[in-house]
Amino acid sequence: MAQNRQRHRKPKGRPLDGWLIIDKPTAIGSTDVVTICKRAFQAQKCGHGGTLDPLATGVLPIAFGAATKTVPYVMDGTKQYRFTLRLGEARDSDDADGKVIETTDVRPTDEQLRAALPAFIGDIMQVPPIFSAIKVSGERAYDLARAGEAVELAPRPARVDRFELIERPDADTAIFFVESGKGVYMRSLARDIAKACGAVGHIAALRRMRVGPFHEKDAVPLDRIAVSGDTPPPSPDLLLPVTTALADIPALALTEAEIARLSFGQPIPLVELMGRVPREANPDGGLARAMAGERLMGLARFEEGLLKPERWLGQGGSPADR
């Protein structure tokens, strides 16, 4: 009986759905930001769309309620960063929070840095920082590193679309802009561009300016959300609609009959959609928003010459999402 009462206990908090874009300050972790937002809104369910290191600032999307179902699509979206590379010191964490493990007097010129950049653009292989959440034999790499154990991580595929030197304040400092896909470590890029020029370096500052459809202009300072003393709780009007997370996914106009087929889990041959598939859509594994007029019915994926239901948001739902 006690187990049944536990199973049917009403979740604590308010049932809120939507996205809140926080401008994360430095010296606080992403999970701590989630805790602050959940408490401030007294929300039932809350999570984040892409971790930022404590050192980093900038765009941190916070998902409430139904928005948590769209987190994977936000994390798959384009990201933009600006980071400051401090030359002359390598650190164990590859950022300013770590311990110095190597030094050098080598300072690459602007021309040397720019000449090294093309090797890091496109589909590359990247060794993650040892202070990362990647699991090694069931343990987080950062836990092993903090315990003083030697950590070796294998190179992983990464996609970098833009990598530019945008400012050189002095010989010790270089500022870069990066546009990348999912799972690219800025700390590794900073470490590796320095090494490619015969130097060592680490990230001294990092700011994320975009995550998928969410930009700096959408972001709210965390201190505007945090509740203390007699401060009233923030308004739910600050939340963006759940579907905002899908704005970067190409829209595909479908008939009611096609919508019905997808809603029952039936794929549609792409030959039946000739002339309607958006130019920006990737026919080899890409996603599309299934639209019935102005209504978003769900997400579908292009695979093997077919349009297949991925996640259905319309009434009834597809078998793949039940």
C-alpha cells in the first residue's frame, strides 16, 4: 500500500511548460542554475539544454515541463562561442580553473595562428579534456582526474563550421570565434591550436552566444530570476513556447492525409513530397517540422528515401513516441 501511495503521489510544484534562456554568470555550474530556476518558479520539472563549465558565461537554455522532451534537438543545434586563449601555460583542466602543468616562452604570431586554423575546421577528431563528464570504465573522467589517476581519452568526432581569430590584445592573449555542432569542446580547441603553433595555452574566458534557436538577445540575467527574502517569484511570462526550440528545424508542409499517415507511424516515400522538401533539409538523416498549415504536428526524419515520424506532438501521437 505504501508503494502505491508513493507511485501516485502528486509531483511537487507548478506544472510549467516552456523555455527560459539564462545568461549564466561565471563561477556557477549549469546544474546549480537549474536548481535556482526550479526553486524560483516552484516548477515540477526542469532541466538544461547543454552544459556550460563554471568558468563559462552566456546562453544556457532551461527547459520546463514538456520542453524537456525537446532538449535533444536544442543540443543538436548550431552553437556559437567566443573564447580567450591565454598562451604560455598549459593547465590540467585546459582552462583557468586548473593547475599549471607546462610553460613555454613561445608566442605564435597572428599569421601562425591563422595558418593553423583550417586543420580544425570541418569534420575533425578531438581529444576531450580529462576534466570532462565522459565515462572511463564506468567512472566520470573528471572524478578520476580529481583523484589523481592518469586519464587517457580517445579522440572523438567533432564538427567545427567556423573558427576565426578575431582579436589579439597582446602577445599572451588571442580571442577566437567558433561556430560548431554538438559535442565540441572549446577547451580542447584552445589547447590544440596552441600546440599546433608550437606553444601551450588554456582558456582564460569563454562565452556561449548561441544554442540552436536561442541567442544572447533572448537571455535573462540569473539574478533577475533568483528569489530571496521578500522578492516576488519571477513571472511565467518570461518563458518562451516549447516549440521555440524547434525553430531551426526546416518546416515541411504536409496534407491532412500525410499527417494522418505519419501519426500512425507510416513512413512517406520522398518521391511523393517532390518539390516540397525544404532546400536546407538534410535528406540523409535530417529532421523536418511536420506542418499542417500553421500547426506544428511533430518531427519527422528523412531516412533511406522515406520521411519517418520521429516525435509526434499532435493529438494521438505516433507509435514511436508512445
